[in-house]
Amino acid sequence: DQQVKQNSPSLSVQEGRISILNCDYTNSMFDYFLWYKKYPAEGPTFLISISSIKDKNEDGRFTVFLNKSAKHLSLHIVPSQPGDSAVYFCAARSTGGSQGNLIFGKGTKLSVKP
Amino acid sequence: DGGITQSPKYLFRKEGQNVTLSCEQNLNHDAMYWYRQDPGQGLRLIYYSQIVNDFQKGDIAEGYSVSREKKESFPLTVTSAQKNPTAFYLCASSIQRNYGYTFGSGTRLTVV
């Protein structure tokens, strides 16, 4: 069973507009959430994270929102740039089980068109 | 500069052969991980190790083996028992109890 779901495999956005990437989770034991960005043939790089005690975290053009009651988080990129075109993975960490292991979604491929 | 290095970047293997993928980190991280990426499948955990001389199976460990004799090194062996080994393999490390991973640049394994 998928505990972290990214239901949109792809997203296309015009340069300068907002990109919104969504992620849903099922495990209420998750206490920390992260977003990673991945270019083809490279390893993922950390983008932004949020603790479950917060509902928003902002870093430059990137903002992550967490809605615990809905078990939903989203990544907003404003304004979107062509260099943002990549696959974005949502990840979550559980307080129980194998502590420290991250569980990843399947990713959303973002294309930002000039 | 600290980082995590995977080698080789591309690897070709004949069916029935074992092959070992290298992963080395100089970040002084305690935990290391191996993931596999397939199109449309995201990142799936193969094995992980929280400390030296100890490792645990992940979600898709069958056909793989690892060792953790040194803190810096976590090699992955893809054995002939792995039925579909062609994939992109990613190694990662993290500070124990930290919240994020540092990933290597990956190894593309192709069975020919």
C-alpha cells in the first residue's frame, strides 16, 4: 500500500506562473515531510521540508503547505522558471518503525515552458 | 568537499552475472541507504544500514546483498537471482536521527 501518494505524474506550467505540486499521505505517524528535486541521470537534491508541528514553510520561491487534518501537503513554486523543470518527489518520515527511513512518493514531472 | 560518490555511473552486465555497485561517503553519516528507481515507480528502498556491521532489508531486497564493514562504504551487489535488475540505483546517507538524505549521482545498470 502506498503511504505517500503523488497522484499527478506530470504537470506543465508557463514560465512566470505558479506551479503547485500535491502530495497525500495515509500514515498519521509521519512527523516530517520533505521535497526533493531530481534531474535525469542525477541523484535527488533536497529542496524544502516541513515539520508536522507547522503548517507552512517558505524558502525563496518555494513554499510547502501542510494540512494535517487532510493528510495533504503541497509545494508551491512562484514564479516558475524553466530551470525548475525536473521530477519532484515528496517524502515522509515516520516516528515509528525504521526510524529515519524516508518513504517516497512516485514523483511528479514538472515542465516549465518559456 | 564532503559528499557521496557512486561508481560507476553506467554499468553493463550479462545475464547470470553478479555485479557490485560502489557507494562511498565522507560526510561522517551513520546511516546509508540503497534505492532503486524505475519509470513510474518512484524510489523503492532495497537495503539500509543505521550503523557499521548492521543492515536491514527494505521493501525490495530479494536478489540483492549489501555489506557495511566501514562507516564510509555501503556496496550493493546485484546477484543473478534479481529477475529484473535493469534500473537506476541511488545510494543515500543521513546523520542518525536527522531528517534528510544526501544522495549520490546514481548508477545506471543495464543487463545485456
